[in-house]
Amino acid sequence: MTNLIAIPLWLLLLLLGFSIWAVLDRILIPSTRWFIRRRVNRLIDDISTRLDIKIKPLQLTKRQVLIDRLVYDPKVIAAIQRYAEHTDTPRDIVQSQVFGYAREIVPSFNAYLYFRCGYWIAKRIARLLYRVRVGILDENQFQGVDPDATVVFVMNHRSNMDYILVAFLAAERTTLSYAVGEWARIWPLQTLIRAMGAFFVRRNSGNPLYRKVLERYVHMATKEGVCQAVFLEGGLSRDGCLRPPKLGFIDYMLRGFNPNSDRDIIFIPVGINYDRVLEDRSLLRMLDPEAEKRSAWFAIRTTIRFIWRSAVLMALSRWQRFGYASVNFGKPVSAKAYCAQHNVIFSNSARKERFPEVEKLCYQLLQGIATVIPVLPVSLLASIFLDLHNSALDIVELEARVNHNLQKLHQQGAPVYDTPRNLRAHTIARALNTMKMRRMVQEANGKYMAHPDARDILFYYANAIGHWKERRSEATH
């Protein structure tokens, strides 16, 4: 019993490794998992008491369970069968493709990362770059929302900063589930985005099988009450104007909606505007069919140079934020009330009859977004400089023009983020300084006028509030 046994070193290391793994697998990992899960559950319970729109059980369900539920959805199974017969492909191969689509789409929401990391990062970034303002936020309108309803924020899409800005401003009231394009499918960014509750979408995919899987996931999330955020235009505005609505996501939510039996869907219009959109000139460049296509390396190099220049300015205490970033929340629209008012039941309608009704609702929501897009200093000044037709004004004359336009906008009910009158000149001067640094305006002898090469960029910012000017013209006519 006490005799020594000689064994090879490699076998000793192997046995030692197995022993360590057994201790980890049976004792340490379960204990650690239990400890972490306990802290996460405490966090969720604490946060749920403060949220106006609660975290739904679907968001806390294991991701693999959601994937299985999506893949074995009866309508997905039927789509698999049709696709296999149509393409003469073995059913197992088609089903494996569907598993891939489901793994790509389904998020893995992590409440701890969302509220402890994501919220902190979003808040820091938003306030570092902008003076963040919430122009219209009726406290009672959130408290009055049916707690059992599915809330959907529908918003305009000005910048990729929209994801960060709205998530930061809404985080004290609810969690948001976004549809994110393929640009974000980069490791490790995609892992963080999934943990924040977002799901990936192939926006231009014409694959009917993929579209069916995406449709059923959106339907499942909507039916289970998950709060979602939808960019109604479907993509970034290239010229600053509101684009016609894309009907796909709203149709996915409504095609199975029965107002008599399903939970209500509450659409909340959200208007977003910036004094500076980081991608503005790149977006305008996309409108020029003759513009030379720039490589990914050019984009990376430009981004690095921008970050480096900003870091140097911060180190020298010369950093200036990019003006205001403002978000306005509009009047909620109830799907049940809409169906009752227009005598329509989406779930009973074929595509041919349903789509015109969905389009009417989307244009009503787009109108709701337009009425709450904030009027910010740079947009207002850009509109004034375009109206001047190359005339020059000094700061006093510009302030008089601003006051005149603000009065008209107030009369129309436009959402103006206004400063006290004694500080308005300072706000105008600060916006002018930003526009001058970006070569949007030029100064000579104390007078300002539009830069001759900046009409496109001026139109981009003026178009953000252009719908109010069009209404003024119509009213005059």
C-alpha cells in the first residue's frame, strides 16, 4: 500500500488537469454561476420596481430556448417544407439553414450588462459629445400606458448615434430591443450588442425563408410584450429629410394582431435631431452617383484621425462638444384604438388588403414623428442662411431673424428647444462658431454669410425642420 509507483510526467499532468477540471465543473463553476445569477436577479428585481415599462419574461428566457421555439414555430416549419419542395433540397439541410438564421437573429439579453455597463457607456458617450436635451416628455403619458401592452418607439433615423442616445434616455423607464444592421456583426461588438437586447437583420435579404424566420421572431417578441424601437424610415436619412416609411417591421407586428384578443400595441413617435451629425458629409456623398467610392481603409483611417484630433483637443482643454442632441417623445398611438376607429382587423386581412391599412398607420406615425423633431440652433441658422441667398448679416441682424422665426414656429406648435432670451445671443454665437469651424458659414467684417461650397450641408441641416417651412408656405398659399 505504501509502495511508490513511477508514472510518466505527461500522465501526471493529464490526471492533474482532469482533477482541476472536475473541481471546477462540479464545485467552483456551479457556485460561481449561482452567485452571479443571484446578484443578477436582485438587480432585475430592484430595477423592475423603478421601470415604467417592465422587463418581460421573454427577455429573461434562455437564448437556446428562444432559438428552438423559433425554429419549431408551425409557420416556420411550413415555410421549411415549401422551400425544400420548391428548391428540391433535403429538408434537414433547409432546417439547418433556419437554425443559422435563428441564431443570427435571436438576442441574448443580459440585464446586468444593459443597466450596469450599457447604460453607463451610452450616458458617458452621449454627454461627452453633445449637450443632451429631452424637449418633450410628459411624465403622465408613460405612467398611463397599459403595463400589459407592447410598447414600440418609432423614430426618425439621423445618425448611428441614435442607438446610443435613445437607449440612454429611455433606460430609466424601459429596456429597448433594436434591429441592427449587418455593420455591427463584428467580434466582439456583436456579443455586446446581443447582450443589450438587439437583434441582427439582413436588411436587403430577399430570401423568403430568412424573411419568414425574422417575421416570426418579431411577431413572438411583440406578442410577448417586449418593448422595441423601430426606425420607421428603414435607414439613415441621406439628405436630412424624412424618408417614406418602410412597412416591413410594422407589418410583421400587425399581421397577426387581433384587437379583440391580443395585448395592445402602443406606438410612441420619437423625434431626434442634432446640431452636428457625425456622418453628415458621408451621407451626402452617397447621393452623388459620380462620387468615387471610398474604401473601408479610408473610413477607418478617417475615424482614427478624428478620434486622435479630438483626444488632442481634450488634452489641451480646447475640446468643444458638438452642440445639442435632442429627443422628443410624442403622443402614443394605440393599435386597438386605431383598429376600432378605422374598422380594421389586421389578422383577418390578406396582404393585398392589409398593406394599404399598414401604410396609412405608418404615415400617421411618420406625421407624429415630424411634429416632435426638435428645432435646434444649427438647423434654424442653416434655414436662415439659405433664405438669405448669399446676403451677409451681422450677429444682431441674425438674432432678429432667429427671434422672428422662433415666434412663427412657436405659433405653429413646433417643438423648439429654446433658451432664455438673455442667453439666446450666446447660443446663436456658439452655433455660429461651430458652423464657421466646419466651413458652413464664413465671416467677413463682422458679418456672416453661407459658405459658397456648403449649400449641400446647409440644406441637410435645414431639411431636418423643413416640414415646418412647407406648412408655413401652404398656410400662406
